[in-house]
Amino acid sequence: GSGFPTGVDHHYASSRGRQRGEGREAGAFPSAPRPWVRNVANIGLDYELVAGWKSWTNPHQGELSTFEEVFRMTVALHPEAKVQLGDGLYAARWVVGQVAEAGMTARFLPRRDVTLKCLGEPAWPKAIWGLVTDPQAWLREYHERSKVEAFWWALKARSPREDPQEGRPGPGGRGDPEGGGL
């Protein structure tokens, strides 16, 4: 996902409040609401380069619906990739099936109360069997995805917002985990 905070509604509202705040330069921000931009990317672990990217503004389109397009981009750019990592959102059997069809190993944190039943997707039990037999090794490989968070932090730090009252980076600026979207 975007790597941005999960409380999007809260952050959207606070961002809008800052934009409409008193003392802002006239015309600096649009008077009509702007759409919130959501992002999903596949980032390589070795060099932290973007392998697939999708941005959208439709609030009704979920992150999981963009997986297929972003994953196709990734496979096209990096056909030699071995592992696809993701959080629990991507722990769906159809997603694991697409990853297996591309010849990759899926490492998605399973949802609570998940079973090894394939339910039509033969790659499903293979994807989480390592969590049963050798949980430490499976989780070690899964947690490589935390390296990708550095990409999102760097992306946010590239365009820090300045607090007009203090003249220093404000919310959304360098080092602030409560920043908004792009």
C-alpha cells in the first residue's frame, strides 16, 4: 500500500482543515475539495526501486482491486523476481494464485482463523505451509517488507510542507508519521 497512515478519514479531514485555515495566502489552495490520492506500489527489496505503481482518486476503489495491474507491471519489469511480499490485505487465495502463476513465492501475512484448505487455489496451502513448519524462517522472510517503508518515508520527505506560523516543517513534513497522501 501507500505506506501512509491508515486513518485516512482523519488525515483527510485534518489536511483539509490546514488548507482552509485562516492566514493562508489567497489562492494558494483550491476552494473546491480536491480528491485524496491513494497509491499502491511494488518496491524491490535490493535497491528499493519502484517495480509497479498505481495512483487513483476514486474513494470507492479499494487497494486490493489495484493488485492485478501493479503486479503485472512488476512481472513485466522483473520477470526474475522470486518472492512477492504484502500485508494481510493481500492474503487472498486469488492473489496467491496470481503470484504462483508468475513463478513467485507469496508471503502475505494470513488473516486470523485462516485454514490450509485450498478452496480452489492449489497454491494457497503451499504459500502458508512454511508458517506452520518453520515460523521463524517464514516470518523472517515476510518481515523483509519492512525495508520498503524507507521508500515511503523518503517519498514523504521529498516535499515537506511548511507550517506557516512557525516557518518550519509541519504536519506531513520530514519525520512526521501523520502526514497525508501525495
